[in-house]
Amino acid sequence: MITRFAPSPTGPLHLGHAYSAILAHDLARASGGQFLLRIEDIDQTRARGQWEDQIYEDLEWLGVRWDGPVVRQSERVTTYRGVLSQLLAKGLIYPCDCSRKDIAAAASAPQEGAPLLGPDGVIYPGTCATKPVDPELEPNQAYRLRIAAAFEYLGKEKLEFVETGQGPNGHTGPVSITKADMIRSVGDVVLARRDMGTSYHLSVVLDDAAQEITHVTRGADLFDATQIHVLLQHVMGVPTPIYHHHKLIRDEQGKRLAKRDDARAISKFRDDGYSPKDIRKRVGLMS
């Protein structure tokens, strides 16, 4: 078993991060496998060196030890761009100039019964899908995946992945992904953003493959994004890991912890005299 923890250095780690890191670490150690660390710093406008240093310090204090060198996404942009060029040549992506405001306006009157929101927010209405496409990858240009074309490229109507944890609606075991459902409830997602040259969806799939991750352990809030990743894995010809989506750690009001909401940092617990064992008990990994 090879697991990983992949935080973004955009703020301090909180209890939710501690739960995910410890769980992935313990699963790997229990199986005699490897636990790897990846720094997801493709958003260079928000990534900070001091937060990356804090990640290492917090994990070491928690007793989470990783194997091998740390992978940093900012050092793999050339790889991401190379794969985008391949997808462009296959006709599976197209440039998109729409702003969030444009998308919201175009999707303001969805078809009856169609969901408005998908894993990436408002479902893209396909505004740029029929525009001419330059055969060369353009710099500082956003690109979207043609969901329907990706399934047609594979010659499949359905894909599947194995869930050993639990999705938000109780999904576990074999989980089916269909072309019709993805077209309806996901839409053509962004694979490259103007300011990054890539996106979370593209980079996480390529990084997991490069690190030979066999089991992806992450929060249930990412369950709906998994179908995007599985589709990309098939298109790119890389293995699909086993997925384990875990519960979300919430505050006293039941709200999911998030950096943007100033969730209490691990370092603050440490300064207040908590021990690593106390953190394990607080997140439910020890009685």
C-alpha cells in the first residue's frame, strides 16, 4: 500500500488536516507500505514558504513520518503542460475565455431538472465548446475537458472505482460513473487555469500516478471530484487507485474546518500544551 498526504501551503494545518494525514500514515504503516508527502503549491499567488515549513514542523510533531523526498507541484508544471498538449492533439480539451460571471449568467436558466452546481461549482454551459481551437497549446489560456469526447475516446459509457471509506451519501464498495451522469452533473471541467497553467484535477491525477499511489485517502468533500479523476486516469492510461473518503472534522457549531475560516491551527494546540496523543483523541483516532 502506498498512501499520501498532499496539503497546500496556503495557511496553517488544522484538525481536519491532522486527521487526514494521520489516517493515511497509519494505514500505510499497518500494511507495511509507504506514506508519501506532496506539497500542492500550483497556486503560487497564495502559496507561502513559511506555511510549507510549518507543514513539515506540524507533521513531525504529530509523529507523521514520510518516506522518500517531498514532491512539489510547482516543479512539475512542464509535465502538466506536456500532457495538456497531448489532450489537445486528441481533441479532448478546448480553450475557454469565460469568467465566473459569464458562466453564472449563461447558466442562470438551466434546463428543467438539471442541477446548477457540480464538483467545480456552477456547471459549465458549454459556451466556448464550439469555438475554433488552435492546434498549439496557448500560454495563459484556460482549457476545459470535453467530458462526452473523453468517454467516446475510451469507447465506454461507464467507468468504476472502489471506495473503501464512505461518500457523503453513503457510497461504498464499487462506485459506477456514467457518461450521461457526468455530462449532466459535472460538465466540462477546467484542466488548466490561466494563472496556473494546470488545475487541481489534472495535477492530482498525474502526481498520484507518478508517485505510484495505490490508496488515496481524503475528505468526503472530494468524493464528487473522484469521478473526474477516474475519467482522466483512463484517458491518460494510468492506474486508478483505491479511494478512501473519510469523515470531515467539524467545529463546535458543526461547520467543516477550513483555512479560509481561520480554523484553529495545529501549532496553536501545541502551544496550548496539547500532545500528539491529545490530537488523535480529539479527532477520533484514539479512545
